[in-house]
Amino acid sequence: MTHRSNHQKGFTLLEVMLALSILAIVGIGVTRTVGANVSNTLYMRQKTIARWVADNELTTIRLEQQWPRENWESYSVEMANTEWHIRKRSIKTTSDDFRMVQVEVRDRKDDKVSPLETLQTYMVRQ
């Protein structure tokens, strides 16, 4: 006598829906992580180029061997197909032959926005 089983193989609708919902949740997490990484990469690119711009400005000041004015001086330069807005000034110290030089770099002209990079150094009168 043969014994027949009516037991079918396969997944129930509930199992399929549960698997799809797990995949959807994982997919949302992966998408958010990738989006955050792209955003952070773009921000780090901007910060790096702003640092180069600030370094270039400090090097130019050293080569000119002349202190910037004490009041903020603002102007723009272009680097990496982006217009960078620079503010620089010198700050008196206790010695007349010694000044602090400060350079700020922004990707917007608005001085109320925090600079992407701020560098400062000290210079001796030549």
C-alpha cells in the first residue's frame, strides 16, 4: 500500500511577506548609510580644499613679507572650480615685531556662516 502525503513544499504567503519586510528594512538602513557616506565625503572634500586655500593665503602673506591690515580684509579666489571667500587680518601682540595672522575660508560670501577652515600663524617683522 502506498502512502500519499498531502504535505506541499514551498513558502506560505506569511513567510514571503515577512522575508520581504526584513529585506525592506535592511535596504532602508543600507540606503541611509550610503547617503551619509556620500554626504560626509563631499563635506571632507570641501574642508580639504578650504584648507589648501587657507594654506595658500598664509604662504602668500609670508612671501609678501607684509602683515595684513588689522581690520578684516575680504576677497574671493577660485580653486577646484569653486569660488572661495577669504577673510584675513593681523592681530597685535605684546611685541611690536610680532603679530598673529588669521585667515578664514568660506564657500559662501556670508560672514555669519561658520568658516570651513580657519588658520592662524604668528609672524615676525622682517
